[in-house]
Amino acid sequence: QVQLVESGGGLVQAGGSLTLSCAASGRIFRINGMGWYRQAPGKQRELVADITRGGSTNYADSVKGRFTISRDNAKNTVYLQMNSLKSEDTAVYYCRMDMDQGGQYGYWGQGTQVTVSS
């Protein structure tokens, strides 16, 4: 069984920073893409940022220049550094990893709440 565990969420004032982490554990063969998504109340889940195994990144326009995604392949971990946080960044943040486990599978974390107070 593969499990993704997120950490680092919390309450922060507007303009502040948070770093989210997501670590995968279990019987892992190969992790390809990693990403962060978020879902605000009453809204659909949306992509925040993703990163390929080789390190190429992609960001939602709303977070470009403020958020940075990175990964540590040796630790099976993905990070999201969030700076200059705004109230509209308030959401539950989910990590996702696409893995080659003898077939292609996508795994989700349980979600971590990020609340930005104005």
C-alpha cells in the first residue's frame, strides 16, 4: 500500500509564508509527476503547481511568482513553499503523485488546511 502524508498547513496572516510537505511511503517503484492541488469551499479542486521527475515545473497563474514547488526524489517528498499569501489562497491543499507501480496509478494525500487571515 502506498500512503501520502501531508504536513505544514495552518493559519497565517496575509503576506505571510508557509511550507507544505508531502511524503510518500510504502512499496514504491517509481514516482513520476508530483503536484499540489487546492479546493476552496464551494469551488472545484484546482491545480496549484506540478513538477516532473526531471524538475520541470508548472504553476497556476494565480500563484506564479509567489509559490515554489520542489521535490526530493531520494525522500519521495514534494514541497510547496508559499510566500506573500493572500486570503484567496485559503483552501484545503492536496498533494498528488503519479507512480509507475507496474501500471500507472495516481495517489492523493488526505489534505491539509491552509487559512490566510486578512
